Amino acid sequence: MAKEDNSRVGDLAENLKRYISARLEIFKLNAIAFGTNTISGFLKFLVVGTLTVVGFLFLGLALAFWLGELLDHTFAGFLIVGGFFLLITIVVAKIWKSTVKSRIMKSLLELIPDEQEEDQ
């Protein structure tokens, strides 16, 4: 009987070791997936953001020159476009904290896997 108990304890210890090893491997894979998604998202944001800024820069320059030509004063076109971009910057700065920041926080929290989902 004692031999049987020792065998069961040995089996239990071996199963526990395999379980811990499997959980550690799952943790590592989840960490790699999270890191990959984070880096990929950041790079996508960086590339799209850069292209968007360059696009708006050229559109702004074209609009400024066009308005300047319409008004017969190039500087007036640049003042109008500069004022428009300044107005947009002020509006975005005012709504950033309440709207954009909370959406970013929710999106990042959705990336983090729940422990309950891991157990299933």
C-alpha cells in the first residue's frame, strides 16, 4: 500500500511538473504574441502617421498657394491655411483627453488576454 501511495505521489509530482512547464510555455507564447502585436501596431502607426503628415503637408502647401493666387497675395493664402491648421490643433488638443485617450486605453486593455480565457 505504501508503495502504491509513493507511486501515486510520484505520478502527481510528474503531472504537476508537466502542468507548470506547459503553463510557462503558454505564458511565453502569449508574451511573444503580445510583443509582436504591440510592435506591429506601433510600426503601422508610425508609417501611416508619417505618410498622413506628408500628405497633409503637400495638401496644405497646394491650398495655400491656390488661395494666395486667388487673393493675389501668397502670404494671405499661407495665413489662412496656417490659421485653419492652428484651429484644428486647438480643437484636437481640447478633445484629446476625454475622447481619444480613453479609446486608446480601451484598445490596449483589449490586447491583454484575460486569465480566465487562458484557463479554458
